[in-house]
Amino acid sequence: MVRLIRLALTGVFVSTGWAATFGTVQPIVGGASDLVLDEARRRLYLVNPALNQVEVYSIPQRRMLSPIRTNRQPAAAAMSRNGQFLYVTCYDGSALDVIDLEKLASVKSVSLPAKPEGVAVGKDERVLITTIGTGAGNQANTLLLYDPQATESRAISNVVLAPPPPASPLLPPPSGRPFLSYRSQLLATRDGDRIIGLNIVGSNRVLFVYEVAS
């Protein structure tokens, strides 16, 4: 079940002066559009859309490990509740990549009917994907649900929204930093009961709450 809340947000700019470098500086060629912390393995996973890969940083070693190749233009990532997999949405590839975190390799690429952006995992291990209705099928594919336990033909389903989602806005021209054009994000609560989403629609922001149990 999805509940939509329309918000008008105002930007707040905070200026701070830095006297020294905090922590360890690690350059990343191409930048990063998302970051996931793996506390159990003491790693960071950084989504690099420019190089079509996930960067892997070892916290105890303070260095980058071998990157993991993904489909075209990865946008966001979320870890499974059991910590076994990392799910990566690939915008230009219209796919959800499944990375095995023990093997540090992509083990599956799930084809999607629309270009994905945000991703989050609920307490039932099903994966919610937001697309804001891009691609073929348009409004019917605004929110997709991937069930890793289902058969391949039934793994992907669409989530019906009430009220219907707003019209999809046009993306700005490419800026050379593709992650700046993404218009939606998802974040699961700590217990996985709910997933909070934010969509940018023109100058407005639409906040919605997805209830996993329903």
C-alpha cells in the first residue's frame, strides 16, 4: 500500500569553514551517486554511474578493492536484509543488478520495463524500485516490486498507486554528471516495515510511504 504526501520544500544552505581534513581522503574517478555501508564486512559500496561499476572500499585496509562491473549507468543501491546481496538499479540498462557480497561479483541482471532510479529492501526481502513512470508502460510502471523468491516470470510486478502519480517531468540536458539528473530516492526504515520515497516532479516534491506488509 502506498500513501502519497505532496510537499513544498525550501532549500537551506549552510556555510561552514574547514580548518583541516576530516578522516581519509579517497579520490573516486567519475564520482558516486549512492553509498551503502556494510557493517558486518566493514566495507563501503559506492555506485559509480560514469564508469558503470560499484566501487568497493575496505574500511580496515583504508583502500579500494577491485570494482564490480554493472549494467549501464547505475543509479542507486540497497543491501538485502540478510546482508547477502547488493541490489543496484541501472538507469540506461533498464535493469536491476544483483551482486553477491561474498563473491563480490554480479550474479544476476533482472530486466525491467522502465528505467529505474531509487531502490530499497523491505523486511520481507522484496525489493522496491522507483522509476517515475519512465519508459514503455509509463504510469503503470512508476513503482516496481522485485521478489527474489519468485519464479523468473513472476519476479517483477508493479505497485498500483492511489491517487495516480503525477505526470513525469522532462529531464534536464546532460551535465556530464549523470547522477544529478535522478529524480527519486527510496529509503527503508530500520525495521523494514516501511519504505519512504521522494520524487521530484517539476518544482514540487512528492513524498510517499510504502507499507511493506500491505
